[in-house]
Amino acid sequence: MLQYLSPSLVASSRVSRSKCTCNVFRSMTSRHRKCRCILCLLIVTSISVLCSVILVNIWRLWVGDSTCHTQIDTGLDLTHVEFPRRIHQCFFGVDSLKMPARFGRAKYVWSKEYSLKFGYNYTLWNAGMVERLIRNDYPWLVPTYSSYGHWVRRVDAAKYAILHKYGGIYVDLDIRTSGKDLYGIFSKLSNRTSMIMYKTQPAGVGGDFLIAKPGDPFLWYILCGLLSANTWWLLPYLTTMMSTGPGYLTVRERTFKRRDTLHLLTSRELDPYIRHIRGSTWHQLDGQVIWWAFSHIDKIICYTAVVFMVVICLFILKLLLKYSRKHQYVQQLVTSRCHRIRYCK
């Protein structure tokens, strides 16, 4: 026989089930809140640690070694020294013993056709030649030079030491000549100028084409700063850029006191003399991503703005839906209570 259940028992069982469901839901929401709080705490902590590392590195790089300026102020007078007619290039052959064909063609033009036509001495430096130069003339730099994990950082340090020792023109292998004599660049400058670089866009200076007199004070300032700049920058690409590459070169240029010895070429002044070919052989995955982002910065800003606006619109829509549902619930509650009052009457 079917047992008869009173309406009060049915109502109490429904209330108990609803209470259990509410308790489970509350426990789940509390767990989700705890997980969100922990995740947010981890994200904030990691971002703060990364920012502190970057700020400390920037401070060390910007301040540098104060003894460098003291040695520069008592350095040589290069006003009567001319720019040597020497061309330097470096090829260490770490990843491949054979030079890429596109670099070989550019190197042949610099070493044969260009040098013979305009009377330049050409030198292709390898790893052994650079190590002997640093060991003999810059022994205090040997530990820092040996600690560099990537070959491109050693090439950067090498070109600074080569130009400081011998002077002349340093050209990366991914640069080809247009056929005009580079003497037209530094023949019109003041005799106080001992270092020539070029500006990059949107900011900074380039390190793949440099012209200097032997004993240049800015190059000595760069070599001194390599010790304090030899630190970790979170990513291999940033570490290379900010410890020896164009980022490091830009910071040292901004903090150098003897501005009268520097000359920065514009693209209009430099384009008639050299051409860049496809390079970036040392870029790893992080470098490729960063370089791609830098090359498409305008599109990234537009897409980011669109995504940000979409997120704001979705957030506002969510608030409106939440408010409308709450308003509907209140209306239903009021109408149900009104019906109950009428029924009781």
C-alpha cells in the first residue's frame, strides 16, 4: 500500500534538499574564491619580482662604474688623430663552420672590391684572434668575456675592444656597401669627434655599424661598463640586448658626459653608404617573438584596444543582465506575496 505523505512533510523535505544544495553551492563558491585569491597572489608576486629584477638591472646599467668617467677625463687627446682606413668584421663560426652565402657575398665586396678601390685595410676577426687581443690588452675583461653564454655577446664585446685598440670601421656581416667611400661620412665632422654611430627608430643607437678613432673615450666607457652590465635579464634576447647589444649601447650613450666626442648619424646621412640584408641569425624563439612584436607594434596596439573595449562591453552587459535578473526576482517575489495575501483574505 502506498503511504500517504502529509503536505507538511513534503514541504520540509523540499526545504532540507534546498538547504543542502545551497550549502554545497556555498562551499564550492568559497573554494573558487580561495583559488582565485591564491592565483591572483601568485600573479602579483611573480610580476613584482620580475619588475624588481628589471629595475635593479636598469639602475646598475644606468649608474655603472664611476671610475670610468675619472679615467676618461684624464684620457688621451684625439683632436689631431685621424680615423684609420681600416675595416673590421667578425665571424666566429660557432653554429656553423661555413659562412652563409648572403654574408659571404657582402664580405667579399668589403674585403676585395671596396678595400682595393678606396684603399682600406680589411681584417676578418675570428674567436682566437679576439681572445688573444683581450688577453693581452684587456686582461681585466677576460672573466666577463669568458662568462658570456652566447657567441653574439662575445662578438659585441669583441668589436668594442677592436675599435678601441685599432680604430677604424666595424661592419656586421649582414651589411653590404652601396659602393660609395665611407670617408665622406667622417671627413666633414669636427676634429673633436672620435666616435660615430647611427640612430635607430623609434629610439636608440645601432651597434652593427661603428666608426671610431683608436683610444676613443666612449669605447673605453663601454668596455668598463661590461662588468656591471653582465647580469640576467629574464629572457636570452633581453639579456643579449641589455648586456652587450644595442640596448646597452644606448644606455651608455645617454649617460656619457663628453658629448662633443660623439656624432649620431641619421638614416638620411647613412642610407647612401650602406644597405642592410637579412640577418638576425642569433635570434631564438623569444627574440623572434619580441622582434615580431616590435615590427608590428601599431597593429598590436589597435588589436589590444579592440579587445579591451570588447571586454569592457561584456562586463557592462554582464552587470545589466545581473541587475535585470535581480529585478525580475524581486517582482516575482512581490507578486507571489500579494497572491498569498489575497488567498488568505
